[in-house]
Amino acid sequence: MDETEFWGLVDSAREAAEGDPEDQSDLLVEQLSQLDPDSVLDFARHFEARANRAYRWDLWGAAWVLLGGVSDDAFEAFRYWLIGQGRDVFEGALHDPDALAELLEDFDDQVDGDCEDLGFAADEAYEQLTGAVLPDLGLPERPDEPVGATIDLEDDEALAARYPRLWERFRD
């Protein structure tokens, strides 16, 4: 599975779910269950590599502004949700986290920004197909700390200065 196929599966599940993150997870499991186990492993590698790539302080700060605070576990669920938004939103957020203010048309902090289940869709599909647990993907381990300069997530003034568009749209 190449990157285009990976994003195609993510997009088709999101579109079919009409943006509902939980439904998207269920639909993705259904789609992956129609593939062979090696393709599911490839999907899992693509997904995990992107989740690790998004383990960055600047994205954590953006998630903090969007959601009004984010724990370690919630930041993981945010990164899974961010991948679920598709290639343009994901890559745009990596390029400029403050751009999420424009990249996200609709955002409901009660529903959006959190989709832990999406991170386990490949695990579930692989188990359905093989009866076995998804094996090690052979990817480098995620760093212990997010990449980049540390951000004081409790400093509203600094967050407003760092993410002016997000702050104006979601916190004012």
C-alpha cells in the first residue's frame, strides 16, 4: 500500500461517516477487513509513522488551544483524529499548526479533536482477518518527549501569541 492508497482509505471512511470520528473508525475497520493482512500491516505502518511524526510540541499547543487543555492520552487521540481529517489537513497542520484555524471548517470540541479508536482500526481489522494480534511494525520508537521547543501550555498569553488565528477563533 502506498501513501495515496493510505490517504484514500482515510478519506473514504471520513466521507462515508459524514465527519463523525467514531463512525469513521468503524468504517475504516470494515474497509481494512476487506484487504489482505499484508495491506493492513502497511496501513498500520503508514498510520503509526504519521502519529509519531505529529508528536510535536507545536501541535500539542494547537490541540491545547482547540480543546481547552490536552493530557498526554488526549494528545495521542488528537493526533489520531488529525490523521483522520485527511492529508491536506494533516500536512497543513504539520507545516503550520496555527493554520488549523482555516483548515478546519467545522469544529465541535465535544466531538472533534479526539478519536482514539481510529488509532486501533488496523489492529482490529488484522485480528478479524487473522485471529492474531497485529505484530510489531518495525518502526522506530516514538521519542519519549515531543519534538521541538517546549511550550508552556498553561500560559494563555504565550499560547495566544503563538497561535493567534486559533486563539481568535476558538478561545476568544
